[in-house]
Amino acid sequence: MQMKGKKVESVKNNNKKRVINKKAIIGLIVILGILLLTFTFTKQFVESSGSTAKQNEETNAETRATS
């Protein structure tokens, strides 16, 4: 009778480990998603600010040429 009790406990422990693993996997996916979003937004922001800097340089060059 004791063996059955130990088996039930081991099954419960395995289920707890699986739940923890599922939570960890979900957490990692969420963290990776947030990092991916922040990376894409910062990349777009840097590209847009870079294009405005180029436009400013072009307008400065045009104003120098006219003056």
C-alpha cells in the first residue's frame, strides 16, 4: 500500500514541474516578444531620425548654395 502512495506523490510532483515549465516557457515567449517589439520600434525610430538628419543636411547644403 505504501508504494501506491509514493507513486501518487511522484505523479503530483511531476505535474507541478510541468506546470512550472509551462509558466517558464510562456514567460520566456512573452519576454522575447517584448524584446522583439522594442528592437523593431527603436530600429524604426533610429532610421526615421537618421532620415531627418539627412534631410537637414540637404537643406543646409541648399541654403549655403543659395547664399
